[in-house]
Amino acid sequence: MAQKKTRPSVEEFKRFVKKHPMLRQEVKKGNYSWQELFEEWYMLGGNHEQWDAYKGEMAKAKESNQLNEENKSDFVSLLLQSFKDMDMNQIQQYISSANQALGAIQGVISSFQGDKPKEEVPEVDETVRRPRPNPFAFRKD
């Protein structure tokens, strides 16, 4: 049996539909026909923002991970560059002054806590206090 050769654009459209599985559901619901989708795809291209809604969850996750990886690498390179530009003596001086400020704040807080009167605990007169009989004590008769 002779196999028909399809146009390359049709094969490319098939790969596009595999990446956007929600399009199949739209055709099954009757919202679109394959011909309409093919024509829109051919005119707009596969990267148009209209097709983002039809991507499968796996494709969205993969695209999101790629963007996150790019952002992480940009952040790491920016962080390393900022470490290279730092003056360590100046940073040590900032840390020292912050430590002194925290010590002063702790001193102020402790001085306010020292003025607070302690709660008075009522003293119990030992003569008034009687021992309670043990309910589990047994005596021999």
C-alpha cells in the first residue's frame, strides 16, 4: 500500500497539537474544526500567545522551570558580582556598628524591665498549714 506524503507544515502542526493537548478537547466539544485550527496556526505561528491557554500541564511546568532556571542563574551571577565589588573592611565596620546598636537597645530594654515590681507571693504561715492525711495510708490494727 502506498503511503501518501504529507506536507511538512502538516507534520509540524501535528507536533504542535501534541504540545497543546487541550486543542483536541476544543475540537471534540465542537468549538473549532481541525481546518480552522490549522489555518490559525499557519497564520499566527506556534509561538503566538493565543496558544498558551491550550498547553498541557507538563508543557507549562517545563516552560516555567526553564524560566525559573534562567532567573536563578541571573540572580546568582548578580550576587557573585556584588560580592566581588564589596569592601570587606567596610562590611566589618557596618556589622560592628549594628552590634553596638543592638547592645544599646538590649540595655534600654533591660533597664525598663529592672524597674518593674516583682509580684508579691503571699507568705504561708507554716503553723496554720496542716498536713493532709494520705488517702492511701493503711495502718495495722
